[in-house]
Amino acid sequence: MSTRVKLQWPQAGVALLTLADTAPNHNLTCAGVSELADRLEEARKAGARVAVLASGVPGHWYEHAFLDDIRNLVGGRAASGDPAGWARSLHEVSRSNVVTIAAITGNTSGGGCELGWGCDLRVAEHGVLFSQPEVIIGCGTGIGGTSRLMRLIGRTVTAEAVLMGQPLTAERLYQLGGLNRLVEKGQALATALAMAAHMATLPPVALAGMKRMLTEDEDLHLSAALDNDQTISQGLFADPLTVSNMAAFQQRFDAGESLEDAYFGGRCDGTPIESTRP
């Protein structure tokens, strides 16, 4: 039984993973990250469509790697757990067919930030700080703190973050497109769960297919990405549920219902809404 990561099911298809590592300052131990990877894999195999990553430590989301673990590893000594947990966690959040949302309720840094950059969506509260302080320590951002962040917010501000090692505010990250939602204190988890609840009601094959498209296209040139979009889309169009949904929606349009009413229940303000079923 995990002592660091709690797995809960707020509703069908939605997994909530709450990490409360025991190292000082909520630094992520290899043991804690390995447990996170285990619970993410468990959730995926149990049918999760969306996973929300939360923190059980007030004032902190996921902080940087426990430095004693790194010192032990480079010195040929054992760490607190399997260091491969970092790669497994990143694979689960970014490469699996489960959509992942980071519900960022406190400061985050280093490897913790990098897990957040790997998620599909990020919700953060006002006042939260994000930092990649590796250059101050004398090391580098080994698991996406430069490459993923640069794709999210651009080279200019990423250069400032990784070359100076100083924090970026949630407000600035939101303005640059690094966050999907910026919410008031105490609202990140509820907002992330509302987004997850909406996505969990969508056709599962399409949700997984669109995540696959996002993930694979990011590594491709435009022409190859367009070909990849077509390949994935052809498979989705042929899915029996999709065929049935297209017929049902077309009947609604033929009866005079507007696109806004049929798809969005008349709401088009960009906030999470309940899924519309044909």
C-alpha cells in the first residue's frame, strides 16, 4: 500500500492522484516518484480517461528532486527508490492515452515543474511560483525543463528561466500560454476536476485519439503532422460510436437546432461545461 500517493476516483473515468512525499520541503524522492508512476499505471489499467495530479502538502505542489538521492546516485550509492520512476512518471503523464491535468496549488520547482510541463493541461492558483533552479545548483534540466517549457512559452522567457534560475509567476505563465487556467487560491483542484469530469463524458476513443495526435504531432514537421492527423482521424471517423453520433447530431441540425446549442448547450464562453450527448 502506498504511503505517499493516494489514488481516488471522484467519478467514473477520472482518477485523482494526490502526492504527499515525506522528504524535507516536499522535495520529490525517487521512492515518491516511483509510487506516483505506479499509481498512474494502475489508474490507466483500471480505465482512467483523465488523471488529475494534486498535492497533499499545503503551499507546495511538486518540488525538485531530493538532492540526497541525486548525490547518492552519482556516487554509486542507492537512492531512496528506483530512479527510473522519473522516466515512468513522465511517460504516463505525457505519452499514455490518459489525459493528464496538473492541479497546481502551491509552489513548484525543478523536476516537479517538469512533471507539470509534461501534463496535457495545467491549472494553477494566483501567487504560485514556478522555478527551474538547476543552474544555481550547477546542473541541468534533464527531463523537459528546457525543451518542453520552450515549446509551451517560447525560447525567450525559457532562456530567462533556465539561465537565471529565478521563478516565474503563475500570472506571467498564464499570459504566455503555459497555463490553461489561472484561478483564485483554493480553486485549482476543483477547476481541474470539473475539466476532467467534462472530458470523461466524451467518446473515449476520440479523447485518446486527440491526445495521441497532440503528442505525436509535436515531434513532427508540419507536412508529416498533417499526414498523421489524417491517419488518426480516419480511424476515429470509422469508430461505430462516432458513426452513430454523427447521425444523431445531423438529425438535430436538420430539425433546426443550432451548432452552439447542439454542441455546447448554448454556452460558448470557454469554461468547462457538461458534455452534450446526441
